[in-house]
Amino acid sequence: MKTFMRSLPAMAALCSSGLSVGLHTAHADPSTLFAPATPIVAAPGPTSFAPLVRKVVPAVVNIAVTRDSDSSTRKKLPSAVKGTPLERRFRERMRKHSDEVLGAGSGFILDPSGVIVTNGHVVEDADKITVALATGKEYNARLIGIDDLTDIAVIKIDSPTPLPFVEWGDSRLVQVGDWIMAAGNPFGLGSSVTAGIVSARGRDIGTGPFDDFLQLDAPINPGNSGGPTFNLAGQVIALNTAIVSPTGGSVGLGFSIPSEIVMPVVSALQREGRIDRGWLGATLEDITTHNGTRVAEVDRNGPAAQGGLKRGDIITAMGGEHMDTARTMIRAVAAAHPNSTVQISVQRQSQPMTLTIHVGHRPLSED
């Protein structure tokens, strides 16, 4: 900074000299030196999110979870309430009920029958799940299914009357810079909304093989897990899942699972209560050109070996779709239905060939 400030007089003299020579006048109108500043964005954002809030918040729920504790977890305070006004209340309740550990999270109602989407880590190992609507009315919920690899869960409440619900939006249409609104139950305090933009797409934060998060700058805090991210049409385009924070609170680095990933998982959990993924039995690695993925290892008796795949092969396509990285290939295989057959294009010692491989069931050990 000091070096820059000392150089200002010299820079000013140089600029003045340059203008005098180039324009033949020391008093040129600055407005003639620049192109018209036509805004690319018509407005900096909506004048108010209130209409959006009124439309969608009735379908956003708060989730309270009770878990039986053991000697290793007893007296442990949930991170979602630590340092909040609820900390004292939770500590008192834990002293009175030493056999319980409480947790808090968020979710959203997907249809009027009471199907609710949330994160798996919000409701896993729960002995009791209580869902509270924005009106304050509470329901007991039952678990339909959890997918550990994507951290997505479906729970269900029963109501004598139809419930408010929200609809999916297409996350593939979301662009970096788009306005979004997040809703949930931060620190267990109750219904709350925040607004921001999509900061990035395709984030891998190391939580699993299917990481493909939207990064948001809308404040997301502990307790927001499982809540929805909305586009300005009031459609759910992502499921709030994680934050990166040195303080435990929001620093503008929130991560949500795009709806294109959440939707098929939710549908499968509703049908089967679990996810049955495809498996090849091969270890893959990226190549420098990002034009395929190299086979690093092949399980001796796995589907890949039985289909003729060999170590050193470079996979370029599966089912006619280009595979540019190992992660792309892993997702494609996982999405394939077990017991189906797929055509895999490979380069073996620079020679192209096509293999037909019978997709197996992904073992639990792979998770």
C-alpha cells in the first residue's frame, strides 16, 4: 500500500501527459472517454421476497429428533443449539431426561399427503421424530427411508386434511449469480428465511462419491440442514445440507444438493425405502486430458472383469454418453439399474473397442 501511494504523483503526471498528447486538450469531457454503462442486469434483485415467503414457507417444517443416549453420548449438547438462546433449555431438559439426546433440523412437504424431504443426518438413529409446521401444529413422523451416500431422507406425517406443499424446480437451469432463498430452522429457533445468490456449481466438499453441490452465499446455519433452497418461482431447486465454517455459524459458504440429484433418490426411497445402486468392481482415476477415466484396478470376480475390462483401459463413454472424469463414471454406474447391461467404450493401447458389461449390485462395503 505504501509503495502504491508513493507512486501516485508519478502516475498522475504520466496520465495527465498522456491525455494531453492523445486528446490535444487537458480539459476533455470524461464522459466521452467511456462507452455507455448499460446495465446487464435490469435490477439488483426483487424489491421484496415477501410474496415468495408467503407462498412457500407454510410447506417448510421444523424437525425435532429424540435419540436414546448411552454412556458415550449422555450429556452431549447438540451443535445445532450450542451458543444459542435454546442452550439453557436443552441443558435443563437433558438433566431431567438423561436418557434422551435432542437434535433439530428442517425439511419440506413434497405433497399434501405429508411426505417430507430432509437430510439423512437429521433423522438417522432417531427414536422419535416430531414435525412442526409454520403454524406451530405438531405431528409425529415415521421414517420412510434414508440414503447414506447422498444424505437424503424421506419421512411421513399423517394429517386429516391436505397439507401445504412445494414443487420441484429444475436445478440444471440454475446459473451462478441467480437469486435464491433458503428456508429452515437455524439453531432450533423456528421458521426462518435468508436470501442470496448461487456462488458456484459442482462443488466437491469431500463428503461422498456423489458430491455435486450448489454453493450458496445465503446464510445457512446448523439447524438449516434438510431445508429447501427456492428459486424466485417458489420451486425447490436444492436441499440445504452443509456449511464450511471456522466459527460454527454462517460465513457465506453453504452447500445444497441440486434437485436433479435429490428427485430420483426421493422417488426411490418412497417406492422401496432404500437405494439399490449399480456396481462394476473397478477402481477409476482421472487422466490429465479430462477426456475419459483410466481403470486403475479391476476386482478379480467383479462385473468389470467378467465383461473384459482391464487395468490401464481408458473409458470414454458409457451407454453412448461421454465420461470425462472418474466421478462422472462413478455416478453413471451408480445410477444404472443392477442386473442391466451397459455398453462401455474404451481405449486399449490406443485402440478403440466396445465392451458389454452386466451391472452388479453395489456392495454395502463400497459405501
